[in-house]
Amino acid sequence: MTIETKYDIGQWVWGAAHEEIWSGVITDIITYHSFGRNVIEYRVLVEQEMHFTFRESDIFPTKEELLKSL
């Protein structure tokens, strides 16, 4: 089975959490099957020290696209 991802390892992405906007680089892609569907999550290195995991729907390729979604 082939799973298509929207983002790649090494790509910079934008997101928002706890009322703050952040940017970071994708370091890992995690895929799994849950409740009959494939789930794609990304580990993102934010602020050079902290890794966070986000679903594909919660990250954006540009700050402008993130702001449009808010």
C-alpha cells in the first residue's frame, strides 16, 4: 500500500498551538491505520530543541495559508 503525504521530511511548515504561531522543520512522518482510515502525522522540530507531533490537517506550508485558516 502506498500512502501519499502532503509534506516531506526537511520541509518547513507553520502551525498554531496555545494561541501562538510557530514554524518548524519536519523530522519524521508517522503513518498508521485507525478506525478504518489511514492517519498521517508529522514530528516537527520547533525552536531547535522541542519536537511536537501534528496531524496533517494542523500544519500549513506557509504562514499566509495558516492565517487564512484561522
